Amino acid sequence: MKEQPIFSTRAHVFQIDPNTKKNWVPTSKHAVTVSYFYDSTRNVYRIISLDGSKAIINSTITPNMTFTKTSQKFGQWADSRANTVYGLGFSSEHHLSKFAEKFQEFKEAARLAKEKSQEKMELTSTPSQESAGGDIQSPLTPESINGTDDERATPEVTQNSEPRAEPTQNALPFTHSSTISKHWEAELATLKGNNAKLTAALLESTANVKQWKQQLAAYQEEAERLHKRVTELECVSSQANAVHTHKTELNQTIQELESTLKKKEEEIERLKQEIDNARELQAQRDSLTQKLQEVEIRNKDLEGQLSDLEQRLEKSQNEQEAFRNNLKTLLEILDGKIFELTELRDNLAKLIECS
């Protein structure tokens, strides 16, 4: 049977520095999946973690191992077979406690499995030892020690009786060799299964990389399209600046016309005063009246120009308001696209972390 995962969690993986034996060296750039595996064929529990297609933890749990909590979110254990110390950094104390409980549980299960295996080995070896002991003891009977009449007469019979114990004495090594052979066959089958798993994980990772490259190309095309759109909006914004400049010029012209109108009104008042003061001078009054008529005509012309300018200003304001509404709409669309792009980037980051 293949190894099956029985518990999984996520943590940052570290190994002790082989040179200093003091500092921790991170073996994963981010949190990875750390799993307990159980091999029912060999009754073996292992801790395995893959970073992509690379196995960064492959530790077989033995009864003499101890998992130590060194802080609220960090724990470690020593693996004498791998000649290293593994460290795990968890996101919370709850995850650390759960991992430590499972470690103790599977360590106890490994101890019981080892004891059962030893008992089975003892039961297997006991019948062979008893049969061997019976064959060995048979020559040690009084007759064999003192010698019978036949044995004294024919010592060759005693010499020929000794080889009978040899097959029984060789039975125990043969059984032990068969057990070792089965053990290594199971080990080889496990290694083949792990190799198949790693190969499948590598193929899956390669396929995911291709898919991510295609998605990245699509995101780059979308970013380029949005960049062009932003450029177009900047052009529209420059046109809006031109409209704003034109509006400013119109406002200045209106102010100048209002100032001129005010001056003309002051001039009219002055002329009226001159008319009141110069009633006696009819000729001057006529002349002033004529001037007043000319000024009124000019005033009407100015009023007509002012009315035209006011209409143009109102039209310009309406156009500017419509342009602002269009610009707001475009900005909302742009914000939506940027938000979608941000979501896509976050999803891509989550997808990378999950893989």
C-alpha cells in the first residue's frame, strides 16, 4: 500500500546551520505544507514537506525523537538519520500545539509498532531456537556422554550423527535473511512510490508554471491596454485644461467689459451733470445730447456684446459640466479596471502560495 497523508498544516521550514550548529537557515521562502505520512506496509510514520518539487523535509519518526516548543510559534526536533535539526515557524500557537500533539501521538504509535515488530521477530525466531536446542541437546544424553556399547565399538556412528543438527542451526539465519529481504523490498517499493509522487508533483508544477506564464502574458496585455487608455484620458485632460484656460480668458474679458461699462456709466453721469449745469448753453446741450445718444448707442452695442458673451459663457459652462461628467465616468471605469487588475494580482499571489 502507498503512503497516505494523515495530517497536514502550513509552516515556515528551517534547518540548523551545519557549520555553526547554532543559527537557523530558512529552507522555504514562504509558508509551505508540512504533512505526516503513514506507511501501513512498514508501520512507519514520516514528516514530509515539498517546496515545489524539492523535498525540504523527509524525516522518519522514531520513538527516541522529541519535539520541543522553543517559543509560542516555533518548534524543533532532531533527526539523527538526516544528521540535522528541523525547525518549524507557525502562524499561531494553536497550529504549533496541534502539530506537537500529532508528533507525540505518532511517536507513540511508532514505538508500539516497533515493539510489535520486535515481538513478531522474537516469536518467529523462538521456534527455530527451540528446534535447534532440541537437536543440540540430543547428543548430550547420558548415552551420548558415556557412550553405548555400539558407540564404543563403532565410533564412526557418533561422527556421522553430528551433522544432523546443522540444518536446524542454519534455520534461524535463513529466517532472519528472509525478513531483511522483505524489509528492503518494502523499502524499495516505498521509494518507488515516493519517486512517482515527486515525478507527478514535478509534472503538475511544470503545467502550473506554463499556465501562470499564459496568465501573466494576458495580464501584461491588459496592463498595456489600460496604459493606452490612461494616455487617452491624459489627452482629454489636456483638452480640459485648454477649455479652462479659454474660460479664464473669457472671465478676464468680461471683467474688462464690466470695468469699461462702469467707466461709461460714470461718464454718462458726468455728462448728465454737465447737461444740468449747462442748461443755459443750448448749443452745448445739443452737442452733449448728441454725444449722449452716441454713448447710448455704444452702450446698447456693449450690452449686445455682453449678452452674447454671457450666452457663450453659459454654453461653455454647460459644455464643461458635460465634459466633467464624462471625465468622472471614465475615471470610475478606470478605477474599476485597476481594482480588477489588483484582484487578479492578489489571486495570482494566492495561487502561487497555494502551489
